[in-house]
Amino acid sequence: MRWAPADCRPGDIIRVKVGPVWHYGIFVSENEVIQFGEPPVAGPLSGRDQKIIATDIDFFSAGGIVERGELDRSEEKRRFPREKTVALARSRLGEGGYDIIRNNCEHFAYECLFGEGRSLQEEELRKKWLARPFLDVYVAPIPEEPDRSPVYPPERQAEIDKCRNEKVRAEKIAVWRLLEKGVSRSLGLNIEELRFKKRRDGKWVSDRAEFSLSHSRGAAAVAVSSAPCGVDIENAAEFRRRWASPEKLRSLAKRISTARELELVDGPDSFLSLWTKKEAVFKLNGGKSFFPHKTDTFKTVSETRLISIPEEYSLSVCGDCLSRLRLYLVTEKGAVPLSADEMK
């Protein structure tokens, strides 16, 4: 579609630039232009009281130059007959529900013309939004009885179904449900809008976001980012019990640590921090097998926190957008930023 000032006919889609944005409508006559909301002469529309209205062309133009949409051949074949476009526009007079991103004047005009809403302004805003640097990490307790409905994509569900350990299967379901919420909150997308595949090294990837998954006894963690990332979560109490013996802990630390890393291990908590960092760095870099002694945490910037949700967990995160890190606790009420009381 091209746009140019021209004489209009009933059923034409028209637009006018008001400040930094375009305002769209359906032309019926000089005395009847149907549009969703008034021209935003005083700034962006709030949407609260905006409705589909009919005005004359002078009100619609708000002093600007009106342009008519000139359809190409394929668009002419797809568009409704002009009388149907006008009838559809009139049938929606008085309708509300304006949303500057998802249901604006451009959506309305395209729906009347083609039967489906589209907003190039929305698409441009979404591209800019998705291109911003971000790293959001969501943590949540694993419910005793997770949602057993099938997850998307089916290939991931098939992988979960093959897991024989009921506890691990529940954790895999919970962490994928958490990914669904993270994708929705960070990207504004339904998870079914993403395409997934499983790489040869076993890592799941998508076409529209970078993500990393982790789960430990009782909790799940998901990182969603605009750049490659890695996340790992470990139950601190369980880890301390397992490595309560200083001799065993030191022996393991020597096997998995570089000489520089070993200097920082002085007890279970420092060793736990090192372990979660190594796991997160491995997930960031990828690979089929995890060799802790070959994963040098000093070569990758990471951040580690002790969090209470309510049990205590060690959480490590790494990635190119670490400076944009935001941590959220997800409950039935939604995602809320982790408070200082919940982190150390």
C-alpha cells in the first residue's frame, strides 16, 4: 500500500499525521469519516474514554494533510467491497476498548478494509521493544501438583513424557510453565508465537528470544533475554547437608575448580556459589557435556544471589545483558520484583 494526497471515495482508508503519530479512519464522505478515537492533537490517546466515532473531514484532519491508501493488486483482491467496508465501520460506532498498542485506530481501519486488524505503528513499536537489551530472571516455587495440561511445543511435551522420574517430570513441567509466563511478561507474546527446536547438544532454543532454564528441589528459574544467557538455581540447605564434611567438600572443589577459583572456596556457601556460576556459564556457552574443571568462571561475568522463596536458594546468572538484570518472584498473584529482604 502506498499513501498520497488524493480525492477520496466511500470505503477508502485514509490517514493524517498528527504530531509524531498517524491517525487512521474510513472515508464515507466529506461529512462522515469513521475513526477510533479523536485525532491525538493533545498528545497520545489515553484510551480510557475513546470510542469509534464519525466526524467531518475537517475534524479528522486536525489541520493536517489527509492521505489516501492506494492499494496494490493483491490488496484490491483481498479487500472487502467498498459498501461492506462502510457498513462495517458504521456498525461499530460507539464501540470502546481502545488500546494504543493492541486496538487502535489503525487496527480498526484495516479490520474494516480487510477483515483483520493490523498496525504498522504497533509492529514498529514491538520491533523496537524486542530489540531493547534486557535480561529478566523469574523464579518460582514448584507447586506440589503442577498443571498437567500439554505444553507447547508438542516436541517438548514428548520429551517430558519420556521422563520416568515423577519428581523430575513435575520440575520440567513447572519450569516450562514459568517460561510461558516469562515470555508473556518480557516479550508480550504468547509462547505459541515462538518456534522452538532442540539442538544437538540438548538445549532448547527459540527464534524470538534467548532463554535458559534451571530447576532444583522445590524451585524453578527461567532467564529470558535479548542476548544469550545462562541461569542456574540450587537448593542451599540441601547442598549444605550434602557437603557438610569439609574433607569431602575440599576434595570435590579440587577436582572441579581452577587454581584461582579454589582460592575462593572456604566453605559450603562459597562452593555453592562457584557451582551455580559454573552451571550458568555452561548453559550460556552451550555444549553436550558439562566438564566443571574446564569451565572457568573468571572468564565470564556473572552474578550470584542467595534468595528466599521461602527456602533459601543460590541463583547465578550470566549473559551479555547482565547490567540490565531484573529478578522476579512469580506467584499465583503474578510476577513481583524480588525485594532486598528476599536476596542477599
